[in-house]
Amino acid sequence: MTGRFVGRSAVVTGAASGIGRATARLLADEGAHVLAFDLSDGVVETAEGHESIIARRGDAGNDDDVCALMAAAVRQWGGIDIVVANAGISGGLAGLFEQTADDWMKILQVNLIGSFLAIKYGAQAMLDAGTAGAIICTASVAGLRAGAGGPAYSASKAGVINLVQSAAQQLTGTGIRVNAVCPGLVETGMTQGLYDAARAKGRETLIGQLNPTQRGGEPQELAQAIAFLASSQASYINGHALVVDGGLSTSHPFAAPRKVGVSTF
């Protein structure tokens, strides 16, 4: 077999659909052994027809589950070369006054703490094996500035970007690289409702109209970006948040929010 990841092992969280599924399959297609992880039963479908993918169910925001996940990969293949912390939830578009502290905790638990756990236990496995590995977290353009997601989701993804930068510094000299991808609008399980609503109204062509590419992204396009960051081709890229959004974040598209007792302009 030929490919960028022959003889390497990878763990992908949030692998039941969308970007995670596409990434797990792409890494496997290019030679990697992949442990696909998700709370949803869809992770089993991700592994179907792929001899190099093993499915495992669990919670990406749970310390014990993620610790056990990395230990399972080490037992299976003797080490871990690539970790993709992709698991995430949106929490909807409710505003500051509609969300509760519990809402925020649920979102932060998966999106931010989940990324932390993947980095912590993934990096420890790499250090134990003396592996110069790659860790990639899925952040979002919502983590760069307001307007692309709800407050809790956006804050969680901003946290992921900073976490990646901090982790890269913490792992100085180890050979372990930590990066992030920041997707724009991509058709995944998280955004399926938006896509379905647009199609039902005959407005599918308007999806992604705010970016210069004038379309939404595909999970496979994000998987390619993640695979690049995981590969030796990105050997000098570390602590970086790679934006993959069709050019959306080159400008500041703006829709006025509902007024909440103050003037907005």
C-alpha cells in the first residue's frame, strides 16, 4: 500500500459523521490504522467496509472515556501517531439571555474540554512511545470573531484555538505538533437542519453566499486539510489555526442583531 500514513496509527473523535467520518476514512485510505470514536452508533457505519478502521463508542468530553480510548489505541498498535479531536456540538443559536450556565457547560465540556482531553492523553501516549506525532483539533471560524455561531459555541471554539497555541508551547522540544482547522459552513450533522431548510425552500444556491467561493464546504475538503496538517508535508507548521472557509473570514459579513434595550449600529 502507498500513502502518506502507511504504518501510522490515528485516533479520530467525533467520527460518526461529517468531518470526523471523512477524516477517518481518508487517513485509512492513505494507509493509517484508525480508531474512530463517537458517542453515536453512526461510528460503526464509519468503519464499515474499511478494514483499517476500528469503531469505539464513548464520550469525547469524559475523562475516563478518552483515557481509555488512547490506551486502547496503544494496546492495538503499540502507539499513536495522529490524534484528531473533532467531536463537537453547536448548542443552537440561542442568545446570551436564552442560554443557561448548564447550556454553556454542556457545550464547553465537549468542544473545549474534549479537545483538552484528546491533547492530554494523546500527547502522553506519544511521549511514552517517543513519537513525534501530530494533533489536530477542529475549531471554527466562529472562534475567530462573532457572527458565525451562538455565544457558547463561539467561545468554546475560541478556546480551542488558544488551547492549540498553548499546547504547542507546552510540548516544545518533543516533536509533537498541535494545530487546528477552522471550518466555515460545511454540510455535517451539526448543520444539516440549515441545509435541509434551504433545500425545502428552494434556496440551496444561497448557502455559502457570504464567502467569495459562494458555496458551502464539503466534509472531504476539511478532511484533506486535516490530513495535510497530520502529514510530514506540514512538519514546520505548529500552533496554527488553518482557516478553511471559502474566504468567509477575509471580510466581516454582518447582520444586525435584535436590539436588547440598547442601540446597535
